[in-house]
Amino acid sequence: MDSTDPDRVVRLAVAEALARVADEDSLGLGEGDALERLGRGLREVLRRALDDRVPVTTPEFVDLCRDLGLHRDAFDLLGHYLMTALLTQHVGPDALIRVGVLFGTVGRYLPGARPVAHHNESPAARRRDVRSDNSVVGRYRRTKLPEHLPNPPSWTCTGCGREWPCATKQSQLLAEFGGARASLAVYLGSCLVAAAEDLPTLPLPRVRLRFLGWLPRARF
């Protein structure tokens, strides 16, 4: 991270992310104590994630998210808003990768969204879970499935069967992220962590080269 005051970066980024989710009520926390507790926990763990001298530990934050009833889809949306806020603070790609890895790790320990059950109603009359529908995952599932997606746990490409990200997907990612190298590095860093867990026999240097080694060093 550069010389920017880390405490100021944390305060601004967390405030912006929480303002977005509070405005939408996309986490289902409402206002008051629950949102304040999440803010305190998020600021504490984010300070650790932005300091490369401090190991990032997450058990207490995972417990907090579970106590607040957050599921993976809602947490994914919170991470999206937080990463967007951090990008405007110019914290650098290494810090963004650490934050992306943090959110990817915490998300794996949170429950998936459960469908809302409505007794005495036909399936056609049941209401959708709006919060789940408005999450990043929910919006993604409503779109046409694109080609060249990762296929865990083998992490092969759904489009060509090669190791993901294949050459075609690398080109697509560069175009999709429109020059936002740091944001792309965060996304790939999260994929790297998941792949390393799914493929424990694969040497870590090879995994790092596969997921991050192809990124252009200069801004694309």
C-alpha cells in the first residue's frame, strides 16, 4: 500500500460500502446496531488486510457475519461495493489482492442463501427472495451463461477444456475489465485461493503463474 493514511482509507471505504448496502437494504440488516457491528468488524479486518506485515485472520469476522445472518450472496455484494470503494482510494494491486483473498476466504465459511418457503401457496404464487435476486450472483444467474468459465474443482475451462484461464478467457478478461488491472488482479487472486484449495497437489508457484503471471505489468 502507498503512503495514503490507511485509517482514512478504511474509514472512507467502509462508510461508502455500508451506505450502498444500507440504501438498498441488500443485506437485510436494516439500520442500527447490526449495521454498526458489521462496520466495526469490517474496519478492523480491513486494516489488517491492508497491512502486508500483519497476517490476515478471519475467525472472529466469520463468526460476526454468521451472527448477523449474512449468506454468501449478500456478502459477495458487500465485497463488490467495498472493492469498488477501495479502487478509488488507489491502495495498489497488492493490497487489493489481499482484500480479495480475505473476502473469498470468509465467503467460503458462510451459508448459501436459502429459498423462502411459503406454506399453503402454489409454487407459482410464491414470492422470490428479492435480496438474493439483487445480489451479484443472482444478477449473474439471470444472464446468459457465457463461455470459457472456470469449472471447479478441476479448474478447467467450460469452453475449451484447457486450464482456466485459457488464452481466450485471458483476452476476454482484459477487455471485460476495461483497463482496471487492479480490479482484475483482485478477481484472479480470489480464484487463485479457491483453486489452490481444490488442487492441493499443484505447486503454489505454478498456480500463481497460471492465474496472475500472464497479467500485463504495465497498465493495459
